[in-house]
Amino acid sequence: MDVTREFGLRNVSSHCSISEMDDYDLTKLLDKPRLNIKREKSFDERSLSELSIGLARGLDNFESSYSPGGRSGLDTPASSARNSFEPHPMVAEAWESLRRSLVHFRGQPVGTIAAYDHASEEVLNYDQVFVRDFVPSALAFLMNGEPDIVKNFLLKTLQLQGWEKRIDRFKLGEGAMPASFKVLHNSDRKTDTVVADFGESAIGRVAPVDSGFWWIILLRAYTKSTGDLTLAETPECQKGMRLILSLCLSEGFDTFPTLLCADGCSMIDRRMGIYGYPIEIQALFFMALRCSLAMLKHDAEGKEFVERIVKRLHALSYHMRSYFWIDFQQLNDIYRYKTEEYSHTAVNKFNVIPDSIPDWVFDFMPMRGGYFIGNVSPARMDFRWFALGNCIAILSSLATPEQSAAIMDLFEARWEELVGEMPLKICYPAIESHEWRIVTGCDPKNTRWSYHNGGSWPVLLWMLTAACIKTGRPQIARKAIELAESRLLKDSWPEYYDGKLGRYVGKQARKYQTWSIAGYLVAKMMLEDPSHLGMISLEEDRQMKPVLKRSSSWTC
Ligand code: GLC
């Protein structure tokens, strides 16, 4: 079967040779006259099935109107009208701080630094532009009708991807995107140069697997928000996508469609026992695959990737929805698992020993609600709940509509634990004592209920808000935003909060952390105008059939 034809996504231009772009000038691409195309809302919301139907009917520009969530959909929060007339005083302050964090390269803004914290003695690498940290900044600029900085960033990081990357004597994969970069200004020579970190300087020397995925997701957000297809269609962006994809679609010894990762290769960038198949990466992987599918050209080089992506998406969604999903019923089933089963008939496929289920999860699991657990591999299920993975699962439609609703049910049922006094816990629960020693390697920054180990990260507010809007529950987002508003500015926009309820400013938290600022702005703007959601959300693909067993939260 010709998958390319079946899933034909777009018009393919015939000139598709990939030109080398070793050290091209950013401005060359930027100086092209900007096409001011009307907001294009549809091309990447089409499901695979819709696309195949569209193609069969000979429709090249399949249009579908946008509708977030399934149920109450766009019941725009009542406060939105109020907000648009009386913006919260924090909004102006936030914009000012966000603009102060801008980084320029040869006169053009290319990103935002991680934190603008003059009081802090230790700058470490917080004066750099982190790829993942820039995402909420980028969304804020896009929502505010300022796409140029996002385009500059996408091109700058694409250029960095072309660098040869080494750690000691080992050469990293071609497609790797940096965790961060820094612009060095030489005032004598009046030159700007860039240094990038692909993991070779990072604490722990881990390459960021999430950077490439965020880059693809951001390229789609830019395209979606501006309607400017020309950037994603450049041979350079097409090649950039393919390079990222070849890193994660390559065949190896894996028996699972999930992506095998080292510990600390994402937002949680230090040892936290998330090696293997962490939910955070799997959800971003899924989303990046879907975004690529909408943007890749079906030319000689792109076609093969499209076919591989389609196959992987089917296997990945099946695997995640079947084995990572947990709710009351599923937990009860695992609790009663038999072990040492051999052959295809095994129910307990990964030979998980029920005794390894931690006590806390029995109390934590509500009768109604569910979530994707942290990790699944042979004889190991990490039952911890992770915010980013679950929110991205909703936004990418990795979660079925029923699963998305169940994740939101869990938020409501476990508000104290997951939100408490400051949105949002990065993961739940914290690991302590002996387990902390073994899992984190005695990491003093990751003590219980601090930083990555159960700390509360304001940046996650934008993802929560987006998930709320998508599932038609804006009132949850409103509650969370109000909590943030009661403290963030007063506390000078900390990077994270500590404690079971997230009540204390994090022990080593930076102040004026850019993604805390931008995350707040994005949450505010989305709630005010929910149509912004489209740039960071993908509709369900009806071809990927849910494989869930009945769950208590299905009845809602
Ligand atoms: C910390 C965080 C990481 C973030 C970086 C810059 O290392 O763990 O997620 O990207 O700071 O803010």
C-alpha cells in the first residue's frame, strides 16, 4: 500500500533537493518577504482518516472547523470578558519581565534567557536560551501577534543542529538539538557568536531528548498561528525534521514502540529514576510525530518518513493506551496479576510483581479518574504521576477523550496533592529516605518535595490550562491561575516551590524565571481567547481506535 498516497497530506513541490546550510546567515532566510497569510486553522488538525478521505475526494485543502474538546467545548469562561477589559495588573509586569529576558543575535531577537536573576550568585547556565524554556515564551509571542522572534529562534536552533556534536571522543547523532545556547557579544569587535550545549557541558552529561520534539512542536505552532507555510516548507526545516526523526525512528533491539531514554533527558534533567520509557518523553514523541506528519512534504525523502511515522503512531498509541494507563479498575487488575506467565497468552506481559506496587498508589487512586503512569518496562512500573506527560497526552490526543476526561477527574479528586497552593506538582509523590538515596544518588537539590522531586513548577500552569480548555473545564484552570496570581509576582516569579502543598519558594529556585512568567501569560491569554489552543493542541485521530478496557471514569 502506498501510505504516502493514502495519507496524502499536502501539495508537494517538485524541487526537493536538500541544500547544505553549514553556516548560512540567519538574515538570508529572514529577509525573504513575509507572506502575510490569513490565519490557517485547519491543515494540521486533520486526522489521518480525514486526510485519506480528503484525498480520495481530490481535496487538497481539506478544511475543518476547529472545536476544542468534546463536551462543553468552547464554553468560554465567564471571566474572560471581564479579563479583557480589566487585565490583571500582573499581566503588564509579566510582559515587561518577559521582554527584559530577550536575547539578541546580530540585532535580532532569537530567544529568552532562562532566568534574569541578578540576586543569584550562581548563574550556572541560567543565562542561556534553553529550547524547552523558550516554548512558553514563543507561545506568548505568537498569541500576541509577534511571530518573528519565534521564526528567528527556529532558524537559529536549526543552524545549531548542523554542528558536529561531541562528548569526549564520541560523536552525537546528527539530528540532536541543543538543550541551550548562549549568545556571546564582543563589543570590541562588534561580533556576536553562539555557543551551544548538547549535553557535553550539562550536569550529568545527558543529551536532551525533548529539545528536538519541542522544536518540531513549535514549528507547527508557528505555522498554525501565522498561517505561514513557507517556513516549514523550506528544505532546511524539512531536513531538520527528518534528522530529528531519524534519531528516534531508527530500528534497534527494542521490543516496544516507546523511545528508550537515559535518566534526566528532559525537563527533569538530573537523575530521578526516569530512565527507560518516561511518560514525559513518550508524550512529546507522540506529539512531535503527529506534528511532523502534518508538515513533512511527500517528496522523495519525506515520503519514507511519513510511512514510518504512520506505523509508529499506531503502535505507540496502542502501547501507551494499553500499558501506561491506570485507573481504579486497572490497578485492581494489576494487584491481582499472576506472574511468570510465558507465551502470547500472558496477561501480565511485563511480569510486574504485584508486591512492587507502592502503598501510596492505593490511596491516591480515586474511584473516578486515571492517568498515564511514569514508566513501563520489564518487571517495572513507575506509578508516579507526572504533570507534563499527562497534559501533553491530552493536548496531543495520545489520551482518548475518555482518558483525557479521567485525567481531569483526577486533578479534581486530588487537587490538594497535585495543585495544593501553587500549580503544579512536577510529579507525585516525592521519593524519600532510602529510595531517594538509591534513585537520585543522594541528590541534595532533589530532596523530597523539592525541585524535580515533587516540587511545584509555575511553568506547568500553561499546560494545565490548555488541557482544561481542551477538555471543556476552564473553571479548573481559572482556579489554578488565581492561586498563581496570589503569589507569583509577590515572590518575584520563582522557578519552583517546595513542600507538600507547594507553599514555600524553592530552596534553590531562581527568581524571574522566564518560563514561570511566560507560562502565566500563555495561560491567561488562552483562557481569554480559547482559539489560541489550536496552536498547541491536536484533535483526536479517529483511525487510532481506543483499546481501553472499561473504566469507572467512562461513565461521565
Ligand atoms: C533546570 C530545569 C530544566 C530547565 C533549566 C533552565 O535545569 O531542570 O528543566 O530547562 O533549569 O531553566
